[in-house]
Amino acid sequence: MSDLGVVGRYELLSRLGRGGMAEVFLARVREGPRAGEHVALKRVRPERAHDAEAHEQLLHEAELARCLSHPHIVGFIEYGEAPDGGYLALELVEGPDLGRVLAQCRKRGIELPIDISVLIVRQVLEALEHAHSATSTTGRPLGVVHCDVSPHNVLLSRAGEVKLADFGVARSRAGMTLDARRLGKQHYRSPELLAGEVSVAVDLWATAVLLYELLSLESPFPSGPEEEVEAAIRGGRVKPVRLSAPAVSDALALVLDRALAPHPAQRFTSARQFARALAAIADDRVATPLAVAAVVRGLVGPAP
């Protein structure tokens, strides 16, 4: 038996990650049809066991995950209750997140192949299109906005799959006002999110920033105090991507310029439209899951 113990019908094997409210473990199913399988198990951190907000957020994520079934979204297995709180069992994606991949690229001075970067972003956009149009089990539109698209929430499996993860802070776009600093990560917050507005534009903007970073290994906005970064985002002060990545084509640079335009009316209106613009300039003979898998192996090594 693992020293980490048992939660429901899952044996905890090792901790995979820890956030502000929850932690994620590699776990083994002990019984039932999935006995012996490995999953990712998410639960509220023990020190927040009495935090109603943390438990509500996990339950919200579980209810949403139950309604999202897509090849590029981490799969839902079950939500359960244990004596110390709820837990969420999810598909285990064996491989790194894009944050780790980008860190290795910077450390080793390696540029990601442009076609691979475009493929990854197209598949993130496919996941977002599914989420944005998702309905409840009764057919009610959910109005989902992920609100935290960033490298650490895009997982790459060693088989070359791309999976969007962590809908824990996802929100409805039904006229909600909010504190932008509690959602998303600094360089990925759109002008609308900074103004406290939730719409699909929030996710499309963050995905455009992600694409820029994959192509250039840099953020389009300067590092520095939060107020300076926010001023650059609000002012649309974007460093042209070809200054850092001269191999980027004119066509791809134009797509990125449109996706990062200061005003939503100048940008793509849906994830589908953004993905189609990228597909029109992509070479699917080069960018394949096998090619993604080769990049993962080359940067982070084979499976342990």
C-alpha cells in the first residue's frame, strides 16, 4: 500500500502537481472495471479542507468535465466523495505540459518547428470550440469560457496527443462580473478580462499569446510589474513576432496580428474561425501526432 494512502477506490502513488486550492496525484484504480489502470486524481489540498470555496470549485470543475467529451480535452472519469472531501478522477496524460516543453526549448536554445506549433494551437482551438458550444446533460447551453489557457494547461502525451486541461476556473459568459486578477495568468489576460468581462474572446486571446510564445519562445508583452504588463496589453503594444522568429511566414504573422488586435471586433470571432485560418496555411504532411511525439521525446526524454 502506498504511503500516500487511499481515496475512494484509488490508491495514491505520487503527487503530480499542486496549485493554490487543489493537488493532483498519480493514482491506481483498486477495484471495478478499471482495476489496475492509472488515472490523475484531483482533490482539495488538506490545509484547505474546511474551505468551502475550494470544494465548490472542484465540484464545479467535475460538473463541467462531465459535459465535455473531446479528443483534445482531458477526459472525465468520475467525481466521488471521501470522508475528507470530494475528489475528481481524470484521464492520465503521460507526458509533459507545454510549460515544461518551452522551458526546455529556452534552456537548450531549440526552436519548436513552426508546423508543430501551429498544429498544437489548432488542436487547442478545436478543444475550445467544443467547450464554448457545450451543453448540459439536459441540453442547456453552458456558455463555457476556460479563462486559463496557458502553456501549463496544455498537455502533450508521449504518443503525440494534445489535451487541454484544468477547467477549474472556467466561467459562464452570462454577464458575470469578476476580479480579473483571480483568473488566468499575467501575460495571458485579454483586455476584456482585465475589464472584468467574460466572453470567448478571453480564450481566443490567450490562445493567440500561446501561439506567439511557441513560435518565438518569448511573450508578446514585456516582463515587469503587473501594471506595466496590463498597460501593454490594454494598449495593444505587441512586439512583431518576426523580430524574434524571422522564419514565420507573412501569412502566419498576419493571422497572429489579427488574433492579437486590441479590439475584439478586429479579431477572430470564434475558435473555429481562428483554427480555419491556421489550417489554410498549415502543412499537415509535416505536422502529425508522430511528429509531436518525436518533439516530446527529444525534449523531455522517453517515458520513465
